[in-house]
Amino acid sequence: MNKLNIVGLYLYKEIRTGGHRRYIELMEGLASKGNNVTIIVNKDFTFPFKYVRFIPIEVQYKQGQRFPVSLIFKKVLQRNKKAILQQCVDTDWILIFSETNIFASHYLKKILNANILYGHRSNTVQEALQYIKEHNGKPLKQVKFVLNFIKYSFYEHIISSITNAIVFQSIYDKEDFLSRNKSARNKSFVIGGHIGLPRYTQEYQNINTSTHVEKLLFLGTTGPRKGLKYLLEALVILYNKGLHNLSLNVIGPGDLEPHTSYLKENNLLNIVKFYGRIDNPFPYLKENDLMVIPSLFDSYPNTVLESLHTGIPVIASSVGGIPEMLQYPELLFPPADSYAIADTIYKIVTDNEYYRYIRRLCAQRLPFFHFDWELKWEEVMKSYIKV
């Protein structure tokens, strides 16, 4: 089997997350290698596909609605069965990211007689457990996350049951999933993210040439998961230790009120700048001195890859797949620990030789992410015979 016939699903109206972007990049990359790739897309989704063939269909949903979007996606495919059967002939694989697409992909599996390859992007079960622990002693708040734990555990069971192969981003995510779904071991693989085109261009390669630290950078949503709260607390600790030249730039969407209120209480609002969502983070990676990723949970953050590509040194919470990405203990700190974050930053800020050492450690990690990402996915699919 030389060329693969692959069908994908992208029924959202826009690209909202790094996982969404990576999915489109993967499908385009697989198509550029000569595979026949067709994506069933929301007709309101506009993207300049170069290699992928797409089937636009009408999908009506609202973000945050009560009726599960996953079931809406399935019903939409049922209404478009004839067009799908006409245009998706001899399909080998249905390739999806996100549990939102799992019921729709199961329907496609039945009508196309194809395999399902599931790209596991976020460990939502562990995330729910983390939030349950975070809200210990607050039973009303815990209820929401207990329900999330039950829901995502159910999704894991479905994924384990109906897929033919599952690709995880890290060994941590794979083993954690298998601890609850042991029957999936023989169809589980690990393919981490890579640093390559089209996102990681030569224009931004090693553009950061900082020699000391004055400007910290946070890149991510401002909600609880990415841990901005703990970085701001660390900033207050550092200021009280006498580091008055430090500033922090925050890039990403989300509610700012809790953070600005905290900074006002500590008279430090003037040293933190909030930029909101931006399309291209690379110029900011060039202009700042140290990337800090204080996530409470993160499977395999693109911000690590973006930092390594541009050359800005990066330190991060030792959670999820991050230790596999960064490896060196000097680049890691425990999650939800403002004092540990402050201590790590303090040492880097006050010792330029140590800062250069941190830069060298990050540079040593870079080559591990230069590989043919699409080829790895091809190898998984080609190793299976169509069921």
C-alpha cells in the first residue's frame, strides 16, 4: 500500500486552539506526501487548503450549548451520507483529533468500512482530577469537575473500544490512559510534536539573543489550567526580594479581572502587560528574555516548541509530557508552587552565567524535535491492514 486514502473531520467554524492548527497541518502534510486526503469541513470554515480535498457541509451549533456538540456532528454526517459515500471511496483511515469527533468518526467507520486513528491531544481525565484536588474543601465547585471526570472517563472507554490505533503525544499520556484502558495497549503509539514547516520557519529560528533577564513571557489562556495565577504570585515574591527591574508580558485570551485585581492589591499592575490573543507569537519570543510555563496540567505544549525554535530559554512545570520535552531538572519546577517558580526565576535573573547555562540546555533539546512528523503518522497507518 503506497498511497493512503484518509478522511478527516473538521466541523468547527474556526481554528481556536493549537491542537486545531496542528490537525490541519498534519492533514495538509500527509496530502503533500501524495496521500489522498479528504476533510469533511464546516462550510463556514475558511482555510487556504493547498493539498487537501474538502467536502463543505452545513453545521449549526453554538459554543457552550447544552446539547453535546459530539452528537450534533454525528447527525450532520448522517444528513450528508450520500455526498460522503460518493466522495470518500476506498477509505483506509479516518483520522481525527479530539473526543468531540468520536461519535461522528464511529458513524464514518460503519459506512466507509475504514479504520479510525485517534490523535490524543489532551489528558482531560487527569485535568479533571487536578481541578478536583485544587478545589479540595469546596464541594460545590468540585461537583463540576467530578462530572467532567465521569464524562471524560466515558469518552476514554469509547475511544479505547472503537478505534484501531491511538497516537499519544507523550509516554506519560499513553501510560496514564492505559492504566484505565488496558485493552488498548497493542494499538497505542507515541508521536510527539515536531519543529518544522509550515509554522516553524527559518525567519524565526534562533532569533532570540538575550544576554540577561528583565522581561518574562507567559503565552497561554489566562484561566486556571495554564497556571498564570502562580506566576503572578511568584512575581510579587521576586519584587519583594528586590528584583524591581522585572516585567511580565502576558499573551493569550481569557478573563483578566482576577489577575488585574491581584496585581492592583500588590501595586504591581504597572509591570505586567496583557496583550490578549495574537496570531503570531514569534516576534514576542524574540523580544523577551525568559518563557515561563506554569501549567497545572499540559500534555505537550506548543509553547515549548516555539520557545526552542526561537531560542528564548524556557522553564516549565513538571507536569504531563513537559518533563519528556525538556528533560533537564534545571528547566523544571513543581506545579502550583509560587515559591518554587520564584526561586527558579531568581537564580536565572541574578546569575548571568547560569542564564547562559539555561540557554545551552534549551539549545541541546532542539535537535530532538527535528524529524519528519507526517512520516511517523504514515508509518502507524501503513503498519495496519484494513479491517
